[in-house]
Amino acid sequence: MNSIPVSESQSFIGLDSLITRGVKHLASLGYRHGTIGNYQYIWKEFTQFTLENSNEETFSTDLVFQFLNSCGISDRFETNMTFRQRHIRNVMHALTDFALHGCFQRRSHVIEKTKLSDSMGKNLSGYERFCREQLWSPLGTVRSRKRDITKFLHYLDSHDIKSVKEIQASTLSRFVTSYAHLKPATLARLTSSIRSFLRYLHMTGSIDSNLVENVPKIRVRWGEHIPSVWKSEDVDALLAAVDRSSPCGKRDYAILLLAVRLGMRVSDIRNLRFENLLWEQARIEIFQTKSSELLALPLTEEVGNALIDYLRYGRPESQRRRVFLRANAPFEPFGQDNNLYYIITRYRRKAAIKLPVQNRKGMHSLRHTLASRLLEADIPLETISGIMGHVSMDTTRIYTKVNIGALQSVAIDPEEVTHA
């Protein structure tokens, strides 16, 4: 977690009033009653600490640091904290954000629970329809932009801005500043969504002037992120940790193989349908969720056997056309926000695989690993780009920065891959 920001102009605020408004803010974000109670309990402890150490019921960032230190929590990123310590840190970070910026946000995958005013909700719905029906934006892009703009609109609601006509340049600056703790690439995506939304508002006459140029520009150095890559022995250990005798294990093994051997994105694995499996041609053909480009991948014997094992002996009976279903009733397909992170985490922990702290550990890291293996095997970048389904060669070139040794042989035959 990043350091708690300090703002001298807002260092001292009445604590009772701040907490009362913070509780209402939690409710507007759709937090459950029990969760709100947990937040209140920690904030009550902080209030008591403040009285004992300053004799005043006022909020200050210095007192937050002192309170965290009294709980054994430093401001540095720590991996050995207890669950309670992590909870206290997150709750206090939320209160600090609210004190400095007037709001704090839910995590992206639950932002849909955020309650917007009727006016803001109509603007969001209109923009969503415009993206789908006029721009023909990919589903993933629409969902991502909707999450970003929901955050922006909730910020407006939280600051008593009743209409988008009241948006000013200073509003945009303050909103972006409230997210200064994000990584540059994430913040750049957020501001890009806001610019798109402002263009829509101006086009429809909802705002009088085009405010796009007033959205702060975020400078991101191209290719500064180095993809996280697994060691070959760790990939083998991950696959070996799956109990392939159980229905759930059969499903998870097939999912992991699609990422490890074919480099498929999570969204494409999640949306894989029976009609994508061309058994007679030994090929998988999909229109990629991210780019809508057609990609054909070889249905290797290893991957094919794992899919057959799941379909025959692990998949619940269902009329659904998606290949992979949840293991528990009502046996629905995975939700569109499900990144399958818990699957890879389950077997990584079971195999006692220790990855570097800074490495990303989700399903996408397995895709990165395949790309790096192909590169180490001297496969041309153009071919790797086709296998990974990249629209731009610049994306593929990021992998030239990865330098890991002793990678095993290529998992798939590049000649069997077509990218239209």
C-alpha cells in the first residue's frame, strides 16, 4: 500500500463529524451493515487513541501514523502482517482518503454496488448505450470504462455536484489528485475513460463546453513494466498440485493448461464455447474478447485430453454452451468479472511456490511466461505476436526486456497458429 498522503490544509478535522460522514459514505457505496460496523469499531479505537494522546477529538495524519505504529503497523509495505493488522491499515487508509479528498472508492470488482443519484445514473446509462450501440466497443472496454466513470460520478455525488453541467476544471483536477496513489498506467486508463465520457457529454449537449483538455495528463513511459514470469519448475509444480481425480480438479487443470500451453487470456478461457473447439481440425478458434480479432490455436493432445476428461467426467450436466462452469450449484458460467485468480492461488499455495513479492501472481502471468519461453527459444517476434493474439507488435516487444534462464522448450508449435 502507498504512503498515506498529507495535506496541511485538511490536517485537522472534527473527528466525530468526519466519522459520521464516513459512515454515510460507506452506506452510499453499498457496503454491508456488518462491514460498516467493522469500520466503525476501528474508527472508535482511533478516536479513543486520539483522546489519550492529544486531548482533542480532531483528525490528523500524524495521529494516524502514531495509531498504526501502536498496532505494530509501519507505513512500509509489509508481507508478514496479521489479518487484523492489514484490516486496520486499510480501514485507516480509507478514513484518511475521506478526510483529504471527501471520498474513497470501492474495489473495482464491486463498484457496481455503488449507489448513484438518478441524474448521474442516467448519464452513465446513456454513455454505456452509446459505447455499445454507436461505438461498437468490446464488452471488456465498456465494463472497464463503466467502472471508471462510476467512480467519477460517485465523486461528484459525494461533493454535492448535482449535475454534470457543474463540472469544472478544478473538479477534474481534484478527482485525479484523489487517485494519485495509483500506478501511472492505471491512472492513465482512468483519465482516458473520463475524457471519453466528457466527449460524450459535450456531443449530447449535456455540458456546454468541452472539458477534455482540462483532464490532467498522466505521463507513462512506454514499456516500463516488465512482465512477471514463472520459472519452468514452478509451472510444473503448479500443474502437478492439481487433484485431477475430482470434477473441480479436472476443470481447473484444463483451465491452467489453456493459459500455460496456449497463452490464452482469462477472458477468452472464461468465454470459451463448444463451437470454438474444432475437434476434427485439432484447433481452437476464438474471437478474442479484448480485440475482437480471430485467433486460431492448436488443440494439442495434452490440452485436448484435459478438456475431454473434464467434459466427460467433471462438467455438470447443463444446457449452457460455455465450456467451463462453476463447480457448485446452480452450475452457471463464470461471471464476466471473475479473473479466476483463486484457481491459480489455490494450487500455488498447495505446491508451496514462492514467487517474488513484486511479481504479479494471477492467470495473466502464465500467459507472460509462455511468451517469454517462445522468445528464449528464438521464435520471431512476429510469430509470438500471432500466438499471443497481439494487435500491435509494440506489445510483444515488451517481452524482450525479460531475461530468465533455463527455459524449457516451446509449449506449442508456432506453425500451427494463425492470427487473422
